[in-house]
Amino acid sequence: MTSANTQLASDPPAFPRPRPGARAAVGLTAAVVFCLALWSPIETVDSDPAVALLGAQALLDHGSLRLDPYADRDGLAYYLRNDYRIRGHAERGAFYPNSLGVPIVSVPAVWVANQFGWHMLDQDAEFATQNVLSALGCAAVFLLLYLIGCVYLKAGQSLGLAAVCTFGTTVMSTGATGLWNTNVALVFTSLAVLHAARRFARGAEVRLFYVGTLLVTAFVVRPSTAVFAIACLVSLASGSNRRTAVAARVTLVVTALLVVLPLDTLWPWMAGHYSPARARQFHGPLGLGLYGVLASPSRGLLVFSPFVALIGVGTAWHGARLWRDPLARLCVTWILPTTAMAAMVAGKWWGGYSFGPRLLSDVIPAFVVLACLVWKEITRRGPDGRIGRRAAAALFWVLGGVAVAIHSGQGLFNPAAQQWNRMPDIDSDPGLALDWRFPQFLATAARLDARLDALDASDAEPMGALPARPLGTPVRFDADDVAFSGWYPIEAGWRWSRGTGATIRLRLDHEGAHRSGLHLLEVVAGARQRQRVRVAVNGVTVGAVDLDGFEPVRHLFMVPAVALEPREDTVVDFAISSPGPEGADARQLGLAFRALQWRHAPVEGLTVRFDDDVFFREGFSAAEEGWRWTDGELARIAYPVAGPGPGNTAAGGNYELELLAGANGRQRIEVAINGRPVGEAFMAGFEATRVSLPVPAAFVTPNGLNTVTLAVPDAAPVAPDPRRLGLAVVSVALRPAAEP
């Protein structure tokens, strides 16, 4: 043959139509794909794919992609003003910007869902529709890959190849979890590849309007398919038929214009994803990115789908002969730029919260074609190459089996493989994807904990370089100058403990931390349900508290001097009684830590002032300008007392309680220390009055926190203030009694 677009003379003839048994096997496999995608427990419907079907609903309801008309609907699960999946514009309103093609092509499916009572304003209905459509998309891609294989191979061979390239790639591990734009784009690009295969292998007529529609739709669904669109049209334009070549070149120019022009100025809904400025996102380091998307342990295509390496080796080995095939050239020129783009995309080659090489999902049909062409070259040698063929086939099935176990096993049924992205956050530390000790496809709950332990250990190594913290400086849950060990990654305002024990290691200012006086540790935390939490400082237990509920509560602990003897690092240990999962969250949650703070008070003269929040436990309002009101009939103050020693007890060890306060009208105050009454007093008027009451030494707990209880039975509201005001407390002090 003289044309590169016609079948080579040595090529085998087109295979006959599959028999009924083969067709039944294909249908059964497609049903398995659909069911596996539909019923797999791993879902990403509430990530980037969300809201797209709400856009389709908007097209049906009011003929526009604007979501503003839904803003006042009751029960809408999305906040249209600041949801990260929604873009707001002063003139264009709120709309879904990620992939305009998905809402458009989903309109028929959403209309059908509406007929069954599923409206996309109902998030449960939206998620269920996503699940059905993603399962249908996976089955459709499988069938198209099978048909592509049938252009070159027998039905059984095509079925096996399509099954491996579906179950053993991100077609399943990504496509089955939600309605990603990749799912939809793969359907259209696979249809275009099928048409091109029939054109180049069998001389079928080129239907440019059909191909152009597929390519433009694929581009609108997923802009990165522009690489394939241009390569495909260039291949079709190389045909010997003048009319076909001219039409293909015209289509190529139109498609190129669609890709290049800033469509957001031509059509308001075309966001920046379709603008030439989008090309500026490809600025990441190529070398690191290529290693990441091809060979890294948690994102590498050749690791997650190792049979692709065999296809690549075969393509390179038979490159001279394959390069004469236009479709082989198309596939190679499709794969290489797409891989480079994925490697360089905005420094985010790891693809965010994905499973494996999600960014290379687009090129799976190209590997199917190359696998077919490589197998044809292998079979050309006839009986002489039988051993090589068998070895190649056996290796392909072994590697394919590994890929199927990874993508359709781990990717669809292992929650730990999804939590791998969050524990800790892959976007904050993409180097995790390069760590061969803990690859994503081998993730288990135990291995995730082991990884956190390893990271904790590595974080603890440079403690000597950490700055000293002055007393009184809060240690927040997200502090970067302390070492957290036994904790899960940072969340929105807290950090969960992991398992029964968690540690915070920090460096206190040496001079300030070890001077004489009282040392107090304030901890602000909540808990998963009810927890008993024991707190120790440098191995010395300082107290235990019962936490009941997630809302944060302040707790004070006395720290004995022996726990703060001079040392480089100070370690605060939390022992949690009963950590466990919370709903669908399988982590071993215990303590929801917000902050801690070291405090120092002198041995003598400790005065609890109205504005020192940590000491006021219950029954008090917020501090005001010089006082703090009690609110209700009972109020409690935590008061630390040091142990016996020079200057902190008087003869007989007795104390004196000194209260400086005003009153709402006339108030009777009953005072108790640690639940034991010490006397009563009367106050009248708002002006502060000083009251002193003797306290026997037996009532006071040394080296501990004592509770001062103020009972104010005549507290009452003062219109228009709804609080039940009693005392306006200025200060409280518990001092050693003077010599008699």
C-alpha cells in the first residue's frame, strides 16, 4: 500500500463479529464494572464533583447556569457565597466554574432523575445521581475500550485488555467514586479514538462533524483534552483524500481557536479554565513532576498500573515499525505532552486528594491502542516467537492482576487509602507521596499511625533549634515551634489526639520557668463524647479531668516544682481513657486540643483579679471595666495554693480569705472553701468593699487548686439586663493569717 492511512499488507484481516458467548461475556463484565462502581463504599461525591449537577438543575429550572436563584431555598447544602466549588461574580452571579461541560451534558440525566422525584437541591439526591452516572460512565468506558481493542484483536483478547485497563487503572479508582470531569471526558475521547482506529486500521470514512463534536465536547468538559483534540485532527488531516484533509484542517483551525481564544470574554460562563492564561499554571519542576506522576510510590502510573510499563517497553522496542502507523503517532504525541503537563501543573503533580495517578486518566485509551499495536508486532513472528509471546502475555496478566488489586481493591474498598491523603495533609506536604516506606496503595489504619509516629519522631529531632517560649505564651493547636506526637493532622480550629496517649514537647524560657513560685498549666480542650484525661508534666502527674463533649473547656493544673527542675525540654503528656471512632470517621479520636498555656504566680501575695479569666470557673459573666459580675446564685473560683514553706503559712497554718467586691443592692454572701463553709458577709451598693474571713488550715489543699464558692441567694436581674446579678468581684486572695 502506498498510503500510511491504509492497512499494511502484512496486517491480519479484520476480525469477525464476536459470537453470542463473547458478547454475553462483555455484557456481564460491563455489569460487574457498573455494580462495583455503584456499590463501592469509597466516595468523593462531596469534593470537586459536587455542585455540577446543581448547575444542570439550574439549566432545567431557569435556562441558566447561574445558581443565585437557589440562594434562599431552605435546606440547600451549599453556601453560594463562599463554597470553594462556586465562583461568585458581581455581574455574572454565582456559578459552577470547574467544568462547564459536566452540567451541560448531564442535563438529560438530571431531567430523568427529576421524573423520579430526585431534585438536585437535595444533596442526598445529588450524591445518589452522581453515583449512578459515575457507574454508568465506568461501564461505558469499558465497552469503548473493548471496541477499540476489537479493531485489532480477537474478542477474547480485547475483553481481557479492556478489563485490565478498566479495573486496573484510575477509570475505576477515580471514576467510580464521583462524577469527575475525567469520567465524562473519557467517554468522548474514547469515542474519538475508536473512530480514528477504524479509520486508520480499516480505512473507514472520516466523519469530521461527528469527530469535531466529540472533541469540542471533550474540551468543554475537560480543557486538558485539547492536546488530544489537536493531535487527533492533525492525524486526520494527513489523509490522502483531499476533501477529507481540507475539512480536517478547517476543523483543526476552529478547534485550535476554541482552545486558544479567551472564551471567558466570548461567553460569560467560560471561566479561567478555558483561557490562555491557564497555560501559566504549568510552571512546576519537570524532573520532580515526571518522577512523581510516573514512578513515585503513591502517585506513579508505573507503580499503580505496572502493566503500562510493559506497554511502554514494547512501544519503544518496536518503535520504528509502530511509528509508520498514524494512530501510534497520535497516541505517542498525546501521551507525552499530557504527561509533561501533569508533571508541571501549578506545582501540584500529586493531584490533591486523589488515589494514584489521577492526572493521567485522560491517556488510558492511548495505552489500549499501543497495547494492541505492540501485540500485533509480537505476533508477526509467527511460530518462531511463540515463547516470547507467551512470556509477554504471562507478564502482562501478572502485572495487570497487581493493578486490578490496587485500583479496584484498595482504591474502592479501603478507607485508609483515602485517609492517606489527610493524615497528614498531602497538599501541605507533597513529599509524602515520595516516601517508599508508606505508599498509598498499602495503606492500613496501623500503617497510617506508624507514618504519623515516624513523622512525630522526625519532627522531634530538631527540638534543640526551637526557640524558648516565655511563660504566658499560648501554645495553639497549630503551633510550629513545638513537637506534637500522637496527634492527627490539624483541623479547622483543633487537633485530635490519636489513640490513648498524646504528647506536646516544648522549650520553656529557662530563667522564667524555674524561678520560685506557683506554676500553673492551663489546657483548653474538648473530647469525643465523655473522656477521662490524665495530664502529666515531665512524667509527674498534675491532675485528671472529665471532659464531656466537643466544645472546648478551660482547665487548670498545679505543676509541682519537681516537675520543672532545670531541663531543656518540657513534655506534657495526655492519657485518654476511651478513644474511638466518631460516625464514619474510623480514627481513634480522644482529645480535641485547642491550646495550652503556662502561668506563674508568686508564692506570697497571689491575687486573682477580675480580668484573669482562667481562674473563674462558673457562675461569672465576662470581665468588664474593673469588675466581673456573678450571674446566678452560685459562683466558683479556682485558687492555687503552694505547699508549706517559709512565707506561705502562718503560725498554726491558718489562712485569711480577702474578697474585694461591690453588690447589686444588698446581698448576703455565703463563702465556702473546697465545699466547707467558712462564714458569711453582707455587702450593699456597687462601690467595692473589702471583706475578710478566717479559713482553717484543714480546709485548704496545699500544692493544689482550691475552689472558692460564693453563694449569692438574692441575685436578681436589673432591667434591661437579663443577667441575675449579685456581686461585682474585683479580686480574691487567700493569704496566710497574721500572727495572733
